[in-house]
Amino acid sequence: MQVQDIYLDSVGMYVPETVSAADAVAQGLYDPGMHAETGLTGVAVSPGVSGPDMAVIAAERALERGVLGKADIDAVFHASCFHQGPDGWCAQTYVQLKAVGRGVPAFEVRHGCNGMFDAFELAVCYLRADVGRDTALVTIGDNLDSPFIDRWRSAPFQLIGDAGAAAVLSARGGFARLRSVGSLLVQELEELHRGTDPLFPPPATTGRALDLGARSADFFATYDLGEFNRLSIGGLRTLVDRLVAEAGADLGDIARVSYMSVSRDFTEQRLMAPLGLPMERSCWEYAGHVGHLGAADHLAALDHLLDTGDLAPGDLMLMVGLAPGLSIGGAVIEIVDAPAWRR
């Protein structure tokens, strides 16, 4: 979707301290062969702070940093990947209460690790639908510390981290312009993240732990790897080409690319090489240090690049992610000014 006149006024992050992958190997938590193969160096682990509370912390930081404040928010869009709290309870209303404290609508977005892209797209549509609306708060928060998840082994070529993230989107202006956002569904690959697990009763209610590697093995037992590569990489190129064209740019104009935190080889072979871009433009060095932060990967990368001065006015950043479905999501943003908190 081509986007006009919607900006990022601010972003905020809560990324807990990281646990060293080398230390995890020494403690027998992480496979030494996988450590050597992936190159991943650490993962952010929350000290008992819930996903919604991390989202609130990130939102408070974003609202403190930016030009716009709580009184300007017209809606809240909260994205997550994992259990947020008590069953029968809505995390988005809690985030709205704690971060905004006004009776504006709050919506939950559940699309796995691509939740941020969906939240951005829905927020843009919500703001466009009524001339009286111009600003939305997007939040993300997940704590994956659970007996059902082993952050060192549950996902192939990844370490599963915890984080909170927030962005204030507004038609009033900001340090970055959202040029395009969208997703593409490769429905032929829906079973990849499901495997042969039953839909009912849900495994989380029976005590069965998450094992994405086993589900992937189930899938490839009957699905051709070559066809998978054709569909998944073809889908990636189709979406990226569309987003970049909607942004009025060429791939060569992209200064930096964010992706989900995954092994260096995976990032290079399944993202950067198919796009014809060098690894130096990726955010892998940072992502490999904090782990896969669910839907917060891209705001974390953006925040890091702003802090290090590696994005400047005029630069374009491409964000690309994968989620169950198989969903490929992305966005293009343009830095138009120094953020308010760095001037």
C-alpha cells in the first residue's frame, strides 16, 4: 500500500539485557554446533516483566521523546506473538490504560512476527477513514519465558528474545515518513509452521512445548524444497519490488534493511542475496546480538540505527519479515529529519 502524509513522530524500545550465547553453550542450554553455525551472539531476556508491561514502557519512552503526547493519540494498535496474560483478558486495553489513559479505541493485532506491519497498515487505514483522526500509537510486547518455549532450541537458526516496542504514527509530521507498507500471503506454505500438530485441543493447553523445528521437518517430509524456495523467495521479491515501487524508489536506493533475527547465512541467502544487496546494508550485527524479538525486530533495528547515527535525512530503510501463513510483510520508511530526541 502506498502511503502518503503519514509519519513516525517517535519510536521507543524496551530491550532487556542480553544473555550471552557462549555462556548458554557453557551451561548446556544451547547446542554448540548451532551456535557455531548461526553466529548468533546473544538474546534479550526479560527480568520477569510481562509483554504488555514492556509495551507500556516502550510507549512511555516514545511519547516522552516525540513532539506528540498522550492527548494526541486517537487509537492504540497492540501487536503480540505469545500469551499476554490471563485468559479471557485483553492486553490492548491494559496498554491503552497505562500508556494513554484516555478512552480511545484499542485494537489487538495477531499476525505473529509480522504484527508490526499489519498494525501500521491498519493504523493508516483507521486514520484515513475519518478527518478527525490523525495520530495512532502502535505497541508491541512479548515475554517468551515459558515452560512451553525453549528460547535456545524451539526455533531453528534463531534465539527467541523478549522486548517491548512502540511507534507514534501521525499525519502531523515526524522524523520519518512511512512511504509504503503491506504484506503478501504464500498460502501454499501455510502448513510450514503448523506441521502435524492438532488444532484442538491447542498444544499449550495440554503441556506440549513449541518445537518449530519438528513442525518444519513434518512439512518437508512431503513438500519439495525446491518448490518451497521458488515460492518463498519469489514471494519475497514480489512484495519487496511492490513496496519499493510504491515508495517511488529503486532497490539500489535502500540504505539499510531490517529482517527478523536469524542466522547470518539465512539472512544473506534468503534476503540480501535475492535482493542483490550487500550484507553491510543489513542490520544483522545488531539483530544477532539481541535475538528474534517477535514483531519488535524492526522498530528495535530502527531505534538502534538512529542511536548510532547510521541513518540520516534522505535515507530509505526497508523492513522485511516472515510470519506463519506463510506471510511476508514489509515497509519502506524515509528519514526526513533528525528525531526530536537527538537534536
